Amino acid sequence: GMRTGQGDRAHADHAANTVALSGAVVLTDWTMRTTAQSALFTQGSNELRADGNVQSIELRAGAGSTANLAAGPAHVSAAHLVADVVKGHAVYSGGSRLWQGDSVIEADTVELDNPLHVLVARGHVRGVFPQAAWNPKAGQPAGQLAHKGTELWHVRGGLLTYWGQESRARIEQDASADSAEGSIRAKQIDLFFAPGPAGSSAQQLTRAVATGDVTVREEDRRGTSNKAEYTASEGKFVLSEGKPTLYDSNGDTTTGRQLTFFFSDDR
């Protein structure tokens, strides 16, 4: 069909119904182009295995891809790839890295399910995502958030799931998210994305919701609660559930049913 493979050497085993390629391997279908040192295709199970400096790139942005983090094509690199070419399911393992625009996801394994538009990263997960610009309301002081350039959030955890159709990611297993403004630690952090302003090709982080043993830090302040919500456009954290408590460097504490504090004007 639309799938092609080339290499320096090929070995076809008719009994096993396999074709092995080695040496400067290039694999192409209607969505992706992948290079590797060797590859093995098993006809009966539609399984493709590629090994050694695996590099995949979308032939065109959004061509059936799980990742929709930017308008440009997605790139994936790893040591190994196992894919079902009919079902559109692929697992990259061994120092896996996916990047698209300013967004990056690194993990031990990155699993892509293109029909479901779901990405799952497992093991030593690290991610970088651009944040939506601060958009103060009328009358709100200019404060400290006159950022130049792209503000980035760095996330870590043991498991990250990204739902492309919802533009939502969830970080679990000792989850954390850090930026120049503040940091969040929790059992689980959901990140919500939306398209950037006109002329921007990237999905941007607009909101984050952390649940379970939440700790939020901003300069000399520390807040604890069972739930925290961060809104990028307003530059604020809202602590709720459990016993929301805010501590400052002077040893003062504030508790309440809900606590809101702003980065923009230090309220």
C-alpha cells in the first residue's frame, strides 16, 4: 500500500513471513517518516520493530497524529520502536523524546495511539510547555508579570497522559510543575491547553488543577490544601478543600475555606 521501506540490506523469510532491513533504514507511510539502524516487519501481525537511533517525524502537521501541541510537525526519538501499523499504535522506548514547537515530553517510554489521540509517557517523565500570556483585567495593577518572551512550565512525574481531543494532560506519581512564577506539588496535576493568540502556532497552558496533598510555592509564600487551581491569564492560585493554609516568611499563617493569591500585585 502506502508503506515503503529501504535499507542497505534486506532479508525476507517467507516461512516466518517477515522482512528485515538493516543499514540506513528509512520507513515511510502516509503520516510518518522513520529512520533507524535496523527494522523488522512481521506481515501476519502487522508489527513493525525498529532499533538503533530511531527518529520519526510527521510528514505534515496533524496527519493523524496524537500530538497537537503546535502547528508544526511532531518529532519523536528513541532507541526502540514497536508499532502496529494497521491500528496506528506505537511504543517508543529507551530515552524517548517527543517535541513539537516549544513543547517537549521525555520519558522512559512514549506510547502513541493515533486513532484515540492519546499519548502516554511512563517512567522519569519530564515535560516543558509554554504558558498563555498574563492578561490583566481592567484596573488591575501592572505588577511583576510584564514577562518578555515565552513563559515555560516544567513538569515531572512518573506518568503523563495527554488527550489530544481535549487538549488536556495529567501528571501523576509524585507530580510537580514549576515556572519562574511558582511551583506546584501534588498527587495529580491536570494541565489544560488552548490555542495561543493570532500568529502563534502553539497550544499554551491556560490552567492547571492539582489535587491530593497539594503544596504551592511562590517566592516566600507556601500554601497547602487538597486542591489548587492556577489560572495563567490572571496570574493567580486558588486553594480549596481540606484546610487551605497560607504561610509566609514571617511565620504568619492564614486559613480559610478558600484562599486566593495573585502573583501580579502580591495580594
